[in-house]
Amino acid sequence: MKMRRSLFLTGAAALLASAPALAQTGKPYYGSFGVDMTAQKPGVKPGDDFWTYANGGWADRTQIAADRTSAGPFVDLALAAENNVRTLLDDMAKNPAAYGASGKQIGDFYASWMDEAGIEARGTAPLKPYLARIAGVQDKSALQVLFATVGYATPVEVDISPGFADPTRYTAGVGQGSLGMPRDYFLNPGEKFEGFRKAYRAYVQQMQELAGIPDASAKADAIVALEMAMAKVQWSPEQSRDIAKLNDPQTIAGLKAKAPEFDWALMLKTAGVDSSPQILMAQNTALIALGKIFAETPLSTWKDYLAYRFVSDHATYLPKAFDQARFDFYSKTLSGVPAQRERWKRGVQMVNGALGEAVGKAYVAKYYPPEAEKQMAELIENLRDSYRERIEASTWMDEPTRKAALAKLAAFEPRIGHPEKYIDYSSLSVERGDLLGNVMRSGEFQHQLALSRFPKPVDRTLWAMTPQTVNAYYNPLSNQITFPAAILQPPFFDPNADPAVNYGAIGAVIGHEMGHGFDDQGSMFGPTGKLENWWTPKAKADFSARTVALAGQYDTYEPLPGMKINGKLTLGENIGDLGGVEAAYGAYQKYQAKHGKAKMVDGLSGDQRFFLGWGQAWRVKVREDALRQQLVVDPHSPATARVNGVVRNVDAWYKAFDIKPGDKLYLAPEQRVHIW
């Protein structure tokens, strides 16, 4: 139901200095011009494997940290941000009065997480009121009240988002709920996935036993059977990114006609959104089938399912036995991570999730260099001009579609660093001795905050990420691109690096996010974020032919033996990558036109440094199990394909590195895909 797009954020490795320290040194963080030349692998031709040419030496010598799924720059920056936030949290926990009301809330929340002795002493007592509420359910009406209550699992989720038809107003939406494992892990054939299913069945039993729930084995069988039935009717990840199919607006009466087994009026009223004149019925065929499963499944099984899911979903906030069991299954078994992260690091992420903008306000004040915005502003405008020139020069786009595309481009709104205003958390009650209660109250606070906005026009100043998040996103419903402060650091952005590197790294990232406005799904939205068709039939057909060709290329890439990339699932991100690099290259030429042609540096031309900037931005090494999970559920291609799959379609890369027929990545000019 969430409509934002984001870059792939992975996990694990070293620590970077903060951006202010970099600015003060006057020297690039990496090497003499912003690229780590020691990361290259000698003997590898750029035309055979550009990712390994740029990063192979680094990959050979880099070990993934025991508590991480991967290593790379996203992890480096995330760790730097965590360390900076930890400094703030430690101070708030010790001196809350120095930070005002929000400082006390943050300090108390963090302290409740770090109080391991207190958590152990309380045991399962914090669970009892929630499990008692589930046990007290006497009929399926009361069951559906819990489905629509914050903190409880549900086969049908209720959400709030800007409307497709009118993105200036909020609307309610309903869609399929989450499962205890990724959907395809229930369904995929093969020994590996069968092993995951057996491990999951054991985990379901273990969670119930830890909570003191009787008959755990028999209940585990019924719970897993229920989830398997739901998985069989749920939409796949690639189906769930199809905006046209997701767009099924209904009234409450319409929902009842399609899936009469659910009491829609009751669930929407419980969630506080029954006043919505329309409800977006996402994944409609899944909801219809889930209604039948709901009716056919005994009340007792649903109650057992809710109890298990509540314990599992909140295991992190319970005594160590619960926390360790959850880690062992979700991190060790499913993702191949051998060691739990240090508690303080997990505490930082928990507080970021609960009080993120209050933390972000303090983070920005202490760590964000405002001078970064000046260079970023020039980068963004050069990117916009580059996209404009590429759209104007497009040979496949007709004039009516070109005019509409340019109007959407002109309406892009970039946001850099931090929000204009921050969320007020003053009404959130936080108690040092009540970790689970703090988490539940935080979820309810976020829900009530959304309900307070529901009757009002959509506030375009709101952010979907905190300033301390190492990521970026495009929101098609507002036509905004957002770059939090924490990503504006090397290797993505270094104020002291060669401009070629910055354009190849953060420039292509900016271009990627802008490109989401013109990918296979984002291109369905107009300049204001309204879902509308601005394409002529001919232009749409020509665009589709190019996207099919790009998806076909990625379908052939096989990161793991027997597991290829899903070109349809990853299409939007691949379009963003390809368009982002090509637009960033054009923007870099604009920079040179204004500031002078780039000179050779360490034997490398400006164009070569540009593409190395892109290559090293995706310097990521991933555990096999985590990569397997990415290939199943993630709309982003693995890092090697994000580099190699893009550059082989970019004409300038061939010229920069003298790529010839016979090189493994070589594509004949007529086989190269150019979209934007």
C-alpha cells in the first residue's frame, strides 16, 4: 500500500568520518580524487565485467561483518549515522533536560531498550494483556476488530495514503496483509525452500512454547497451514507493483459485494477511516480469496495465529530467549547472518523508528553540513536540464507526449537534507520500565497522527524518511524526490571530490530517483501526482517495447546458480538506474561546459572517472542467503547487475573505456536500450 520508491538499503562493514570532518579536511575521502583505486582488480577488462574491474580487489579482501547481510558503502554510512545518533542518545539518556521534552522521550525510550536486566526480570508479563485480549475474542466480529487494531497481525491491512485520482486528499486503502515469511518462500519448489518451510514450522512452535501457550505443536501445524493457504492466493511481488491493477476504488458497499465474508464497515470504523468516500481495494483478487479463507478457517485457528504473530512480531522487545529465537530464524536461517548486532546498534534503529524526526532534528543540528546543499542544488538543476534535453531529442516520443513529459519534469520538487518542520511527539507517553508498552504506544501514536491528517489536504512538506536515513526516494503521488542528510556523504557525495565522481555517484542517484517519475509505473502519474494517462497510444507502445527489451536483458542475469533476476519485478529500478546514469552523464557535460573541460587525473579521463564513480557507488558484497531473498522479493537488482546491466547500454561508456566486440559486456548499438 505504500507508494514510495527507494534505493536498495543493504547491511554491513566499516566506519566513515562524519561529513563536517570531511569538509574541514579539504581532501577527498577516497584516494586523490574521490575513487578508491585500490578497490580495482588487476587483469580484469572493464568490457568484460565493469563491476569487478572497479570493485574486485575490494571484494576479494572484504569480509562481511558477522552481524550483517552485506558489506558496502550503504553499510559504511549507516554505521556512521548510527554512531552519531548513539552519541546523541547516550547524552539524552544521561542529560534529558538539556534536550527539552523530546530529549527526555528519546532518552527514556532508548534506556527502556538498554535495560536488559529489567526486561529479563519482567519476563512474559508484558505479553499477558495483549494475549488475554486475543483469548477473549468470542466471535469473528471481535476478531476483525483486532485485525484493524494497531499492533496485531491481519490478513487484510487498512492504510491511509493520498488518493490516486486526487493526490491532494487522503483516502483509505485495503490490501493483503503480511505473512511470517516472504510469500514465495511458502511456495517455491526445491530443497532449499523446503528447508526454510521446515525451519519456519519449528519457529512457530518455539515462539508459542516460549510464551507458555499450550498445545504448541498442533497449533503450529494449523498456523502454518493457514499461512500457506493465504500465500497461495496473495499477489506476487511483481504483481503488487502494477499500479493499474492495484487501482480498484470501491465504496464500502462495493467491498462487501466483492468480499462479503469481511465486515468492512466494522474494520474501517475500527481503523478510524470509515468516513472515506472511496477505499482503494489493492490486490483485489487476493482479498476476495482471503475472504473465503477467513470464513472457512475456525475462529480458534485465527486466535492461535494472532497470538503467535503477536509474540513473534514483538519478540525483539521481550526477554533474550524470544529475541534470540527470532534472530536465529529470520537473520541466521533466512539471511545467513551468523551473529546478532550489538544491542546499542539495534536500539538506535528502534528509536529512529519510533521518534525518528525528533532524533533527526538533533542529528541535523550537530552533523549536517549546510554547504552540501549548494553543490546538490547545482547537480539537481543540471540533471533536470539533462533530462529535458534528452526528452526533447527523443526519437521515439511524439510531440503531445513529449510536451506532457516536459511538464512533469518541470514540476519535479527536490528536497534535500531535512524536513522544513518536524513531527511533534509531545503526546507520546514513554516509560523507562515498559519497553513493549513504549513500542505499542508508538505504533498507536503514528496511527493517530495519520488520522489527524486524514480530513485535511495532503501536506507536501512531510517526509517519508528521517534525515539520518542512508537512502533516497521518489514519491509519484507528489512528484517529489527526497535526499536525506545521511546519504550526502562519500562515496555518493563528497564536497572535496572530483566533480566527475560526484556526478557519476550522487548525480546518477538523483537521476535514478527522477527516473522513477518516468519508469513503467511512475510514468502513469502526471505532474501533480494524479494517476492519469499523458501518453498517446503510439508513444506508449514505443516505450513499452523498450522496457520489454530491458526486462529481457535482466532476465538473463544469474547471480546465483539456478536463480536469475526477475526482469519484471526489477524493471522500475532498472529503468531508474539506466535513465539516471545517462542523464547524469549529460549533466556532467553541462558542468564541464560551465566550469571547463575535465583534465586527466592519475591517467583517467573525466568520463572514466564518472563511470568509476557509478561503479563504486554500488560496491556491495552480499551473503548468499540474503541474495537469494533479494532475488525473490526485492524490486532492486543485485549490485553487480546495477553496474554491468546499465553501462553496457550507455554509448559513452564504450567510448570512455574503448569497449570492443568480443568483450563480454559488449552489445551491438542496435541492441542497446535507451529510454530516457
